[in-house]
Amino acid sequence: MADKLAKEYKAKIVIFGSSLVRVKELEKANSLEEISAVKLAESICSLMEEEAINLAGQLSLKEIGIFLKLTGSLYIGNDTGPAHLSAIIGSPTITIFGPTDDKLWKPFGKESFVARKDLECSPCRNPNCENNRYLNELGVEEVFKVVEKAIQKSSLSSFSPNYR
């Protein structure tokens, strides 16, 4: 997604994340692994073709809000505090949902949009849902359609794609 935005919109990609350690359930094993959001962001940056700025672990939630407000940036992320903060301050926000109900948890804001995969069992309203299909089956193109809709309907409508 980040590479596609960078290529088609000449977007500058900035990755945020907490400096805290998070626990992630492994898909193929019933064990838990502790991973750092900083290391995850480093891994994402290393996999990208385009350059990204990695600010994971460097900014507080308040500083992320200030950054988004001052830059008028489009925020894309999962259903976490920064997504809600982004929507509240008026930044165009795309929140990616897994099994939780976006109608209950969508960030408030006129420029708040949702990307999700509708499955036969959605929303299951089970935050401990072990069905990773919600996120695994949500493709880049599906999220990108939401991005384009957000750009057209938001304060970013002056952006124009840079198709090659």
C-alpha cells in the first residue's frame, strides 16, 4: 500500500508506532511472540521499494496529532488511538478493521473512512477472534479504492495521481 501511494501520488510515507512491546499471536502456532513496533516498522521500511520515514517509537500520541494537523496528512492505520486522534483533528483517516464492528468503533469525523473485508461471519464482535481472514484477505487494491474515495471526498481532493 505504501509503495503504491508513493508511486501513484508521490506521497511521502511516514510510519508511526509505539516504542512499547506488543504481543502478536502467531498464525501457525498457538504461541505468543513479543515484537516491538519499532522493529516491525523497520521491517516494513526494509521491504518497501520507495523511501519511507520511520518515526516509530520517536513520537508521543500528542506529537503524532500535531504532525498530522500541521501536515494535513492522510492517515491509514488499524483501529487504534492514532486513527481516532487523526479523525478528531480533522485529518482524512482510513481505519482498517478486522473482526470488530466498524459501525460501533469507527473513528468520528467527516473525513473518516473504513477499509474492511466483509465476511459471512462479520462483524463477529469478538476482539479475540482467531479468524485472521479479516485482514489476510483484505488486499491492497481494496484498501486503495478506499484511499481514492477518501482523497476525492476530503480536503485532499486537490491531490492528483501520478500514473506512470
